[in-house]
Amino acid sequence: MGEQYTIAERMKQLRNITGFNRAEFARQQGIPLRTIEEWEAGRRKMPEYVLRLLAYKILLESSKKDQRIHIIQDENNKSIVLINDIRFKSRRNIDWNEIEEYLKEYIGNTYEILETCEKIYIGNDFPDEFCHSKDKIRLKGANEKAKANMISAIEELIYIAADRTETEDYQGKHGAKAKKGWYRYDTRFGIPKYDENGELEGYHIYSAKMLVRRDEDGKLYLYDFVRTKKETSSPLRQ
């Protein structure tokens, strides 16, 4: 019953994103109104794969309305977050303390991974780790600026995260905060490339590992995005 209630709540949240009432949502998605009503009331269990597909469709539709950030599929049907909201241009120095202050606005938020339906919490340690970790210090040039520009799309990068792997917390280094170990996921994003006239040529595609700690409290907390690197030298054309 608890799982059913959770799915029902997530269904309501999806409909609220669209701004439609039940009848409008049913017409838009081609689903019988009675079915929507029973799913939201928890009287009928919505298949979880249907929920994931519906969530993905709604997020894509929503992102198309906001061209600053949107999600596409590559030729292998893998998701890429395209980030047009570029805050750090090639000639601008990066103030990582400024970025840390910006990321603090995420603390307390919860996001969900499409592939696994896992909830990812944003804790107090994420902003500092993202901005001042050893991994970040090693980044140079385009890779460093790419990581800096990820901050506009944290929710979307979590959403498309895939291919989870698991490791233990080496020598219990992080104590209760990672008592159950770590998860790593693959995530990808694109940074626009403009020609000398300011026209969009395409997107440089980057990959990163999303590092999530498994806390003693049983929750999953975003810890950092590591190993940011450009995938190819030729930009993806849109």
C-alpha cells in the first residue's frame, strides 16, 4: 500500500508540472480519465515503467519550452542534457566561491533518477565538494569551464543518470555519511560552440560521473560530479 501511495503522489506531481486538471491531462496524454483518477487516488496501481515513460515525456515537453536547458537522445538512444544557459565563457575566470554560494540554493531539494526511480537528496556537503574537491582542482581549461557550467542543470543531470555501479567506502573514510558505500552513475551534457559570427555550430559533448553517497539514514545524497571530460573534438550538430 505504501508503494502504491508513493506512485500515486508522483503521478499527481507529474500532472501538476503540466498545469492541467485531470480531464485536460487525460486528453493530452491519451489516457482514459477514469484511469487517471484511479491512479492518483491509489485505487489502481500504475505500472512503474509507465510512470517512468510518462515522466520522461513530460520532462522533454517541459524542457522544450525552456530552451536554456533541454534533453535530447543521441544515435544510441542515450540522453544528453544540452545547456544553453552558459554562465562562464571561455575568457572569464571562474570564481568557485561564487559557484559554491549558488549551489547552496539546492540544499534540501530532492530529485529523481529516471532509470532507477531513486530519490537523490542534496545535502550540506555537496556545494563545497563540487567546488573544492581534488577532482575539481585537477580540472583545467575547457573541462573546468564545462564543470562550472553544469550548475544550471543539476536536476536534469540527475534525472538522466544511468549505468549505476557500487563501491564500498574505502577504510570507512566518510563514516556514517557513506556507511553503506557509494553509487556512481554516468551522465552527459553538451556545451554550445559558436562560430566567429556568434551563430551556433553545435555542442561539445562532455561526460561525467555522478557520485552519490549512501548515508547511514538509508538516503542517497549527491556528493559530486567527477571526471568531467570532453568526449569528442567534433561538436554535435543540432
